[in-house]
Amino acid sequence: MAFMHDSMKRLYEAALHKRGDRIPADVARRMNASPQTISNWEKRGISQEGAIDAERAYNVSAAWLIDGNGNMLLSSIPQEIIINDSPDHEIVRKVKVSLSAGITGYAIDHIEEDAEPIVFRKSWLQRFNYSADKLIAVYVRGDSMEPGMHDGDTIVINTHDTHPSDGDVFAINYEGELLVKRMIRDAGEWWLSSDNPDQRKHPRKVCQGPTCLVLGKVIHKQSVVI
């Protein structure tokens, strides 16, 4: 390639240093991104959401990836911990979401039983303009997003961001059911796509009208799979 964006040069440097990932396909698998997304980043630079994914995948600074400032290595990333009142942290509760078909609103019930909240540093949220009161955490159900997301994983949804973006993962109210899918733009339509390679079991669905309502973008994942 004659030209590669500096942010991707830094990502490949970090991938090799931290995980030994040497080729774009390895990076794509590690970050649960499509090869086309990686190719686009090489030309235009890594997206903000991509930098956050890379921060989690390689434990390197998203800010360093984007602009080269600061240190590559991240001493501490947002993770699930038990913490009491702290001026430096924000808590995102795990919830159950109740949906109705064709209705943009939803009801939430906080989960009490052994469900520690997700705790983020305020500085991390501020870096990416996330507001804690717009974030909810839910459990992933089913295998449609494997290998990147497994049944029982916890994801954090930014309910402030409901604008579809090609290749990113969103929570969707699909006919009254909560789905977590990658949104793909194809032939002038938005599609809900599963990452599971078994497309016969998990066929993509067109997203249009009141049967498909975006609840928010997935910005964080905690996996139960080592």
C-alpha cells in the first residue's frame, strides 16, 4: 500500500507488540471487525469506536492510537470492579430491558442479584463524550454474535447514539425483541447482520420502519470467555 494512515501504523505496531498479531486479518479477528473496516481505516484512519475496541483488545491507549499523544501502553482500562462512592468514577447498572414492537421507548428494571455494576473512570467517559446517564448495561443472549460476543457477556449501550453507522454493533428493538447486531449498509438498505458464520441459522434482516428501532450503539464489552 502506497499510503497508510498514521493511526493504523500505530495500531499495527501495538498489535505486534502486545499480541504478536502481524497481519491485518489477525487484527480484524482480534477486534471483531470486518476486513473491509480494517481496509477503510488504513485509508482514512481508525474511527473513535475502533480505537475504543483496540484499547480493549490490546490494552493500549485509544487516544495514542488516534493522535499519537501520550503513551502507547494503558496502565488501566475500564473494567468491572466493585467500588463505592468515588469522585473519579461513574457507575452503569446492569438492567433488564422491556420492549414493545414499534415503540421507541422502553422500560428498564435494575438487576439486583449478584450483578455488580460496570464502573468507568470519568476521564475515560469524558474522552469520548459519553454521558453515564445515557449508558445501560445488559447481558448478551444467544450465539448470533460469536466469536466476538458470547451468551452471558455484558455489553454497555450508549442510548444517546441511535444513528446507524456501517459496520458498528447496535442494540435493536426488532419487533419487540432486543437484538444485538452489526449494522451493514447494502443496496441502499440497512441490514442487521450476525457475526456468527452460520448464516443459515442467523440470516441477516432488513432494518426499516417501526419494526426495527435502534436503541443505541454498543461501546463496551466484558466477556465471560477467557
